[in-house]
Amino acid sequence: MSAINFEDLKDRNQGKDQYVQPDFYQIDDLLTEEHILIRNSIRDWVKRELSPIIEEYAQRAEFPHHIIKGLGEIGAFGPQLPAKYGCGGMDYITYGLIMQELERCDSGIRSTASVQGSLVMYPIYKFGSEEQKMKYLPKLAKGELMGCFGLTEPDHGSNPGGMLTNFKDMGDHYLLNGSKMWISNAPFADIAVVWAKNEEGKIRGLIVERGYPGFTTPETHGKWSLRASATGELVFDNVKVPKENILPGVEGLKGPLTCLNSARYGISWGAVGAAMDCYDSALRYAKQRTQFGKPIAGFQLQQKKLSEMITEITKAQLLCWRLGNLMNAGKATPAQISLAKRNNVHIAIEIAREARQIHGAMGITGEYPIMRHSMNLESVLTYEGTHDVHLLILGMEITGENAFV
């Protein structure tokens, strides 16, 4: 397959991204000047560097590797982590806004960034030694290193505690065996934060570097969703891992679940970005498309669709803003994060489906982003905790009864 000339693509599609953010309740008034400045700078970068090329890459099921440096330069990798480690030192609302702008373009691009920041950098920051933080975080923040997160296994998705991946203490190193699948960034990741059981059955995190003998990352092909994102497996066949690569600060499921909470928070914002893009495109199309002598925006059923879209988007925007403040105060609970992730992804996929109807047959073409968002959101509905699992997390919180066992 020939390489894509992304400069030609940008020239060809210059000015195609006409996105205007919906803000029916003037939620920008709740943001600081810094929030708005950073969000707008991310939006400008997305319109200039991503929007002109994303459809071509998605159609060809390729990840645009050349954007990694740019994502690092705009601070999309670990923006909520301390500046001491080369990160942004920003608050959680800023982090959310960055994820929203990236997913407004494509869920796969947001996934690449949120895996790097929340599932690779965050556990190293939260549970790693000072030596590990200084060794990895500055390079991860710049995109000089890319990472992935190894939790899901072929037979253990919603039940990560049943994982089979394991490691043994061999005296001067650990010996790691097992496999992980559905891993974003795996095919090109330089490091993997891998969760495995030790000989006592306790779950620990290890940093596994590309190049360790026995460590391979076969790519997953044939996806209908997240086509502009790289997905693969992690396979460990007697991989020798240095003892200094174990994360010393945590053991048990608390480690990976804490990371997932950070990632789920970012998804709750990102999904709203996808919903807003679908709404914006549908509104513009409805005003331009004429049938029976007038724009279809003048018909009651189209107005119903658009009115319901903006209502759900507005509620989701307020949910994100409040959750962001709780995160900043250190008060957000896992169940609150689950509520936002579940609700916002659900409304986004419903809005994508309604927007496709407004676009008619054009909605299935690459001329508009609707079908790509719709397919992507099918994955977002499932990963980082399925739609139903988040319902049960919420149910356990409000009833005190565990429906998982």
C-alpha cells in the first residue's frame, strides 16, 4: 500500500472543516480564559492538521503516525500531570476540553492521546518510582516515546481479575508470560504498562519495553470501527523484565481500575465532542438541503431531531463541567465517572444515528463525518467498561448490592 501524502491531502481539503461549537446554555461563561484559550488553540490545530486528512486515513484503516509529534507539542499527552515531569500541569477541565476537541475530529485520535496520558503516563506517575517517572514521563509527554496499556485478555474483558498473564521471580529479573488483546497503540508502542499476576496471585504493574526478547505486538486488522487508530495484541513468551520495571506503588485491581477512571473521565468529554460534530454537521446540512421547495430544517420532524440533539448535548456538557470540578477537588467517585461515561457515549451514538438520517444518503459517505463517528462510537460504547458494566457500577453505588457476583 502506497504512503499517503498528507500535505497534498491538507491542501486538497483546506477549509473543509466548518465546525462551530454549539453552546446553547453559554457554558463557555463557566470556563476560565485559560480554558478557552487552550481549547481554541487545540481546535485550530485539529482543523489545520487533522480534519483535512482524517477521512482518508480512516478509509484506508491507517493511523497517521506523523501527528504524534504535533500531539506532543500541543500538550495532548498527560496535560493533567505535573510540569515537573515535562507535562502540562493543567486542571481536569482543561484535560477534558482537549479530549473533546480531539474526539470532535475522531475517536481514534482521542483514544491514542488518552491511552498515552491516562493509561500509560498516569500509572507511572501515580504508582511509579521517582526514577521511573523521570525516565519515562518527559519523553512520553513529548511523544518521543509512545505507550499502551495491557489489561484486557482474550477471555477476560469485563472481569479483569480473572487474568491469566503472570510473572515469576527469577532472582535477578521477572519472567512474564501471557497475552493481551484489543490494545490501542500496541502496534507502535515503545513501552507497555502491563498488569499481571505474581506467584501469589496478586496483580502488579510492569513496564515492558519494545525489544525485550519474546515480546511481540501483532496488529489487529479488519476493524469497522476506530479505523484511524492502531489496535493490536501484546504477546509475552518468557519475557525477561528487569526488576526495576515493576510499579512499586500499588498491588491488586486498584491499580488498573484507578487508571481506567482517569481514562473514562476523558471519554465522557470526548464523546460529547463527537456528538457536537454530528449535530453541527446535521444543522448545517438541514439548512442547505431543500426538498418540496424549502430547506428541510423547516420541517417539524427535522426540527424535532435537532432540538433533541441540542438538549442532550447541553445536558452532557453540564455533566462534564460539574464532573471536571469534582475531579479538580479530588471528590469525584468512580460511580460518578461511570455515570458520565455511560450517559455521554450513549447520547453521542444516538445523535450520530439521528444525524445520519438528516443527511439522508449523503450521511453514509466520507463527504461528512457522520458514519465514521457512528462506527467509532460503537467501540467507545464498549471499551473502558461496557455500557452495561457502567450501569452495574452505578447500581451497586446507589443500592449497596453487588450484581457482578
